[in-house]
Amino acid sequence: MSIHRIAVVGAGYVGLTTGACLASFGHRVVCADVDAGKVARLRAGKVDILEAGLPELVAAGLAAGTLEFEVGAAAAVTGADAVFLCVPTPMAADGTADLSAVASVVAEVGALLPAGCVVVNKSTVPVGTAEWVRQLIGRDDIAVVSNPEFLREGSAVHDFLHPDRIVVGSADERAARRIAGLYAPLRVPVVCTNAASAEMIKYAANCFLAVKLSYVNAVAELCEAFGAEVDAVTAGMGHDPRIGQAFLRPGPGWGGPCLPKDASALLQLAEARGVRFDLLQAAVDDNARQSRRVVRRLADELGKPLDRARIGLLGLAFKPGTNDLRGSPALQVAGLLADAGAEVVAYDPAVNRELPRITVVGDAYLAVKEVDAVLLVTEWPQFRELDWPAIAELMDGGLIFDARNHLDPATLERSGLRWRGIGRQAAA
């Protein structure tokens, strides 16, 4: 494998992981960001985001001289064989993907790109963006490739280094093969297609997972209505290889920085082309009520008005293994509790900052002190190891509402606590 000079624009979850992992293959990578403070910290080996294995990869790249950091994209693209665009594409007010950051970078570097350089869309972008970027650059000697990421926060490094597949798409097949070649050490299947198909693969995959999660949440509600046990139901479903075990765990709704915005963007794309996507819309609508359903179930089990209740909230990040609060179901639930007049005291192992209408504490036992109920919303593994008999002594009430079915009901019952979960009524 030949060594390439690669510029990565954006040093967030996707950009920093992409840059550090490509540098670990021996490529020379320059990672750029507009935040001068972040760049200074990264040059010193300090990684702000919580991502397993990432600080070690950054340190190794800096020590080997294969990874550098620059302020601004212009400084990074000099002599680059490939430029990866890893900038934010958040959901705009109308539900579409906001491509202003992509446009800004292209405007900054378009004229500076070396002849023969390949621009790579790594960010999640609408179908047609590669062609739009090619037109913005306006140069026949620059190819644009779509190379979507399939990284899960909290395990992004693992996912990059152990992918199921690499997807590359472009009108220029030679350019697509060049980018696929950067991943040669991984020895995994490569899907090489046109740019529109590559862009659609990303949206179709994420939205399928969203639909699957909404489906299992609906199944959990049915289980509650009929006295079935959702864990047994999903275990039985998951043994079918056509279904699989993944994304069959009920909860307070799907969130995070990706699924909500990708579902919204795909719905907008479908509407713009006159295509009905009722299935995805139903999944989005159903997801919107899951946090309300959790709060309603909690209120029913509590036996007292929420405006006279103190609730201990375990978990704030949208998933364990990250400190990302974007689209967090925990924050949605906390907001609904606060709307109902409840006092909310929260603890998360990776989040310790002030939040509106929530008292955030630095210790799980402080979060449960003198509360009427504990509500677990993020399934951090360490919550299973808490001293539940001690928590029973600290609480005023005895209700543990486990919105992730994460805890062992028998352990809590033996501790004198009353466990309730999603799709289940009580401990077996």
C-alpha cells in the first residue's frame, strides 16, 4: 500500500477518528478545524470527546509524525492526495440537512486543491451532494467521492478498524478505487458504486435501524398490554437470522446526533421527489411519543402527582460510552418531568455540567438521595454495580423505573426496591 497525504477537515467524532485511524495505517494526515483552542489541545495530545481508544491513537500519530493538526482547511490541503470533508451537517429548521459548513469549506479550498486531488464527502449528506460539491468546485481535475461513515459513538475507533464494509461512490470510478485503496489494510468488502447510491446507502441503513427501534418499542407496549415479557419476545425474534439480535432493545426512544436528523432528511428528500415514505414517517411519529410514554408510566407507578415528586435520573448522555447530549432521550424525559413540576436530580458518569431545570450531581448516590423514584434512562454498565441496598436506604420511595431494562430485577427486589421496566410489569 502506498502512503498518501490526506487532509481531514473537521476534528469532531467522525473527523478525528478518521484522521487518527488513517494515520495509524501509515498515511500522513493533517486534520484541520476552525476551533483554534481545540487544535492547540489536540497538538498537545488532549482529546475533548469521550471515545474509547481515540486518545491513544492521537498520541501515537503525533509521536510517529503521521498526524498533524492545523487551524483552518486552507493550511491542511497543501499537497493533499485526498481531502475528507468531516464537517457538521445538522438538521435545519425545515428538517433538511444544513450543508452550509460543507459549502464554506469548499469555497475556502476549491482553488487551492492540487490537481488530481480527490474530495471525499465523509459527512452524512443528502443524495446528490457529491454532484453539488463537484459543481461548486468547478474544476475538471478534481474528482468528488462519497465515502459515508458507519461509526457508532462510543465505539467509533473499533468500528473504523473493524468495519462490515467500505462504501465508495463516484462518477469517476478511478477516483473511487483510489479512496477504497486507503482502507486496504482492513481487508473487508468494498461496495463501489455511483455517488447517489453511496449517499442513499447511508440514509437507508440509518433509517432502517430507526424503524426497527420504533417497531420494538411498539412490541414492548403490546407486551405490557397482554402480560408478555418483551425480553423473551425479542430473544425469540432475534434467533431468526432474517431479523437478528441487534437493535431489538426497547427504551425511551431513539435519539443521538444521527438517527433523528437522518430520518428527517430522508423524509424531506422523499417529499421533494414526490415519493411517499409512510413507514419511516410512522416510525418518527411513534418515536416522538416514547419519552412521554416513559413519563406517563413513571407517574402511574409513582402513585403521587409529579409536581410533588423528586426524581433521581440515572444517565444523561444519549448512549453509554459517550458524553454527547445531542438528541438525548434522557434530556427529553427530564424536560417532560420538569414541565410536570417534578424536581429532577441527575447523574451521568461522563456528564458533569449545568443543564437547564436539572440539578446535575457528581455521584450516583447523591442523585438518589431522598428521591421518590429513580429513573434509569442511559444504560451505563456501572449502574448495575451500584450498592442497591444502600440506595434503598437513601431513597424516600422505593420505585426504580428502568427505561432500558438494564438492571437485574431480582437484585433490586432483594434490596427492598420495586423494579419496573419497559415491556415488563415486574420482576419475574
